Amino acid sequence: RALNVLARTGADPLANHAVDDTSEATASRVDANVDARKLAEHLARLPAKQRDVLFLHVWEQLDHAEIAAALNISLGTVRSRLSRARAAVREAHATTTTSLSARSA
């Protein structure tokens, strides 16, 4: 892209940007990719029943009653599975974040 801008306008598009800004942006994107991959791993490790409820709630945006009807389970079961799934992902993410920051230190 930078070369296309240079060829089109004759102005160096990187002249106004410090190299550190580019490095920080790249590092930020790499960190985001690592986080997304780790989240996917955590979700894949959830028990299927918890993962199903979590996906229906988050991605399909179903409320608790709709999930209960779709899976033919009680409302209380939906709530407990959703709570356990969230707690498991939260705990796994915290553990991963702690171990990653310990490695980089």
C-alpha cells in the first residue's frame, strides 16, 4: 500500500509515521491474534452442553427461555450451564494471560 501511495502521490506515506508506531501496531495485531486463538481453544475445551448454551446465548442471541425450549432443558439448567461456561472461560483466560505475561517478563 505504501508503495502505491508513493507512486500515486509522490509523497512518502511513512515519512510522518515513526517506525515505533508501526512496530506497536504490528505487535498489537499479533497480540489480538494470539488472544483470539486462545479464546477459541478455551471454548473448544468446554463440555459440549456448556458450549452449546454459551453459543446459543452469545452468537445466536437467544434469551434463557429460548435456549431452554430449543434444547428441551429447564430454565435453571440453562442458567447453571451458562454460568459454568462463563466461569471456565474466564478462569482459563486469566491463567493464560498470567502465564503469557510471566514468559514475556
